[in-house]
Amino acid sequence: MSSSSPIERMRVAIATQLQQFGAKQPVELHETLLIRNGLFCGRKFQSDGHLVVWFIEEDEIKFFSPCGELLKSASAIECLS
């Protein structure tokens, strides 16, 4: 049984996906909380020029290349599986 929290599992899933997109290893994620109109709405992760945005309400994660190209869009559940 894993004792890691959902956000910790998501960080691992994001790092793994970024490695597949060519981010240098080890992937060091820089994380920012996203606030809209005073309410938490997601998280932004950056590593080696790549950008990942997790929109909580929409349950959507988008992966962008260093040049801004959308590489992948998936649900959070899909990323964790």
C-alpha cells in the first residue's frame, strides 16, 4: 500500500511524462499554485523549459514543449494510470 498523497503521485507521473518528452534527467519540477479571482484553480510545473499546467476544476493536465507547442492534454486520472 502506498502512503504517498495524490499530489505526490501526480508529481511523479508528470516527471515521468516529461522524461518521455525529452526533459533532462533527473527532472526537477518547479511548482507554482495557480489562483484565479482569489480561488485556487490549479498548479503549474516547469522543468527544463517544459511547462505543465494542471487545471483542477476541469481535471485536465496540459504538457507544453519549451517552444510552447502543446504536446499532450489528458485527464488527471489518465496521467496517474
